[in-house]
Amino acid sequence: MLRGIQMIKGVVTILWKDLLVEWRSRERLGPMVVFVFLIILVFNFSFALGGSALHEIGAGVLWSAFVFAGLFGLNHTFAAELDNNCLDALMLAPVSHSSLYLAKMLGNLLFLLVVELLSLPFFSLFFNLSPGLYLVPLVAVLTLGAACLASVGTLFAAMSSNSRLREFLLPLLVLPMIYPALIWAVKATAIVFEHSRPSATGALATAAFWPGSLTEPVSFLLVYSIVFTTLALMLFDQVLED
């Protein structure tokens, strides 16, 4: 019980420190949001984005933007500690390495969720995404997809943090591992967008709040995030020592 309380305190302390650093520096969120906006803008000029584009390529465009912006943010996971040569001191602090991983993972998850929230208006503007209750399941899909990326990305960010080529190495490590989750995230998002397609009468197809076909991809994303978070907690000590 006491160990669990100490672990939670360690997570909260490190997470709060990272949030304060980001609030003062704005080194991650600003560029990530701009990056997502530029990707959506490029697709806007590359394709004729009418109403049908939302159902044909919308999910792929959205997750491509989120993943590549997320990789930029993941590269800065341990940037503050490396720049100040205090990663070793943090490892010697009276907090478990599991607390360090969870704090960094939750920080990455929060940054990804904020980026997703801020970029959705741009996406809605270019892809004619109408507001409605059918978008509530989209929140679950985006959250679970971000959790998958954060759980895997935080582990590999620690693994590549001491490499001179970490900006190049991290995508090579993360993308193959996140690929299955990315496929299911795109599929789930496409199902939500398809659910928003106007019916023959012109009304949005919102009769079913949660489409039955959405359960399978959402379940996969949930299991994926739990499994890889557990594996990362088991391997994080070894990663830091190496």
C-alpha cells in the first residue's frame, strides 16, 4: 500500500514538472499543432476534398497527421533531462523507474490529446465534418489510439534518447510496432465517419449511438495499449540501464 502511494506521488511529481516545463517553453505543443495543420492543408490542396472525401481518405489523413506530429513530440520526451544532464540524477532519485515511465507516458498522452483536440476544428473545416452525437465515439477512438502511441513511443524514446540519430532512429523503432494499432485506429475512425454519412432523407445516420462494427477495433486498441504499457513497465529498468 505504501509503495503504491509512493509510486503515485512520484508519477504526479514528474508529470507536474514536465507540464510546467512545457507551459513555460511551448517547445512541443506549438510545433505539433502546426505540423498537423500543415499536413491537413497539404491534403486539402492535393485532393478535391468534398463531402465524400471524409469517408474515403479522412481517417487516413487524420491519423497520418497525428502519428507524425506525435513522433515529433516523442522525440522531446527526455529532451529536458538530456539538455541539463540530469537524467542520471533523476534515475537516482527516490522514485521507481516505473513512476518515471508512467509520468512520461501520461505526459505524452496528454500532449497528444491536446493536439488532437486543437486540430479537429481544422480537420472539420477542410473535410466538412458536421458536429453531432456520433462524434462522441470518436473521442474514445482518439484517446485509445493516442494511448497506444504514447505507451510504445515513450519506451522507444528512452531507448533512443542517448543516440545522436534519435530523430531518425525513433520513427524506425516506433512505426513498425504501432502499425497494427494504427490500422485499427484508422478503421475505427472510418466507421465513425461512415456513421455520419447523410441518409437518403438528408439526415445524419445517428440512430445508433455506438455502431456495432466499432466494438472490435476499439477492443483491439484497448488491449494493445494495456499490453504494451505492461511490457514497457517490465522492460523500462533494462532500457534505462543500457
